Amino acid sequence: MTQFLTAIVNGLALGVPLFLVASGLSLIYGVMGVLNFAHGALFAVGAYVVATSLAGQTVGIGGFLLAALVGAVIVGALGFISERAIFSRLYAQGHVINLLASYALMLILDGLIIITFGPGIYQTRPPQELTAPLRVGGVILPSYAVFLIVVGLTVAVALWFMLDKTMLGIRIRAVAHDRITASALGVRTRWVGAGVFAMGTALAGLAGALAAPQLTVAPGLDAVYIIQSFVVVIVGGLGSIWGALAASIGLGLITSFLITYAPGWEAYGMYIAIAVVLLLRPQGLFGRTKLQGA
């Protein structure tokens, strides 16, 4: 029973960084129609910021969260700059041109990561308060995994509230539904687009920052997470935040159970999942054409 519950907690924790990356990817696609291939590189930047700023030291949870937020802000700023400098000029050119531009941006960011942080390998540790196991009744759970689950739920609720209950969310959904009409009604679509890009990329940076203690931070990290995040958005449905949440949790649980009960098969879990979903529901679990809240 303990092994089963631990597998569930670890699976949910594996799903949190995937959800953060994929929700940012879905947000950008759902509003601006851009499949941002550079999202994995932005995830890596967030991981590098935390890994290098902490330099393998064990800090308190306050210091760790501060480093994670700094990473998210830096990556969000990169997203804002890239939208203004690159994508804002290409929206009318169609999905293919935007996808190629994002791929070029990914290559540029990969090069800048190596120039800035070097080709070495970085390791970081969880916050000092989260290194000891957490005892719940007679079950011992990894405390950092529980922390990630709490953060993931908090971000999911915050996204839902922002998109469905605030004026900013109304403007974002208006731009997603009809950019021209929204502009005619006084919505500053240019700045909404830039803000959505910054928000979506900040989520990727936060994901990298939070995942850093679970990863070996090294060149090539972006390739792993961009593939997994695309799997999540395809399974969940392009443009759906709830779809990204459901798919990331599902894929995290599948991976965790395969690691626990069928070692060696975990690498194939997400490919089996995407094949089944594409056969039964090609549009994804929550597939839709435009963003409609979380």
C-alpha cells in the first residue's frame, strides 16, 4: 500500500512541471495561434537560473522560492522581448512561419545557454525543509513531491481565476476568440499578446526552476521537455488549460507506475498514451480551437 501511494505522489509530482510547461504552451497557442517550439529552451533557462544561483547549496524554502521566481521573471522577460521583436511581425504569415521562427529561437537560446552557463552539468538540492520524508499516518511520502503538487494546484487555480474571473481574463479570451473585433472594442491586442507570451513563457521558466532539484541540468534538457510538453498538449487538446492539467497528471502517473511496477517500460508510456488518444479522440481530451478559460 505504501508503495502504491508513493507511486501516486511521485506521479503527481512528475506531472506538475509538465503541466506548467504545457499550460504556458497551450495559453500561447490558444490566444495567439503560435506553437512555440522554443518553450523547452525557456524551461531550461529557468532550471539553469536556479541551479547556478544556488550552486549546489541547501537553502531554506524562502530562498529557493525566491530563486524560482527570479528564474520565472527572467524567462517571462525573454518571452515578452521575443514576442515584440519576432512573433508580432509574423502573426499574419501563418502557423508554419511562426513555428519555424520559434524553432530558430530555440536554436539561438540553446547557444546562449552554453555561452552563458557553459557546457557543464549542474545539480541542485531541494529546500532544507523539504529534504526529510513526510510521514502521513503510517505512510512515508517524499516531501518535495508533495510541495510540487501543492504548487501545481495553486497555479492551476490561479490560472482558472485569472482567465475566468478577471477583466484581464476577459480581454485575453476576447483576443483569442476574435482579435479584430476585440481591437475594435478597445482591447489593446498588441499588449495582450505580449502579456500572454510573457505569462506563458514565465510558466515554462517556473517549471524549470521547480524541476531543477529533480534533474541533471545540462545541455539538451530542453529537447526532453519540449517533446513531453507537446505530447501533453496533444493528449489534452490544443488551447485547453484543463486538458494540459489532465494530460500531465495522467502521463505523470503512467510514468510513475511503470517505474514502480514495470521498470524499463517508463520511456514508452507517453507514446502509448498519445497513440490511444489520437485513435479514440484525435482532437485531444479537451480539444477546442480557441482558448475558453481554464
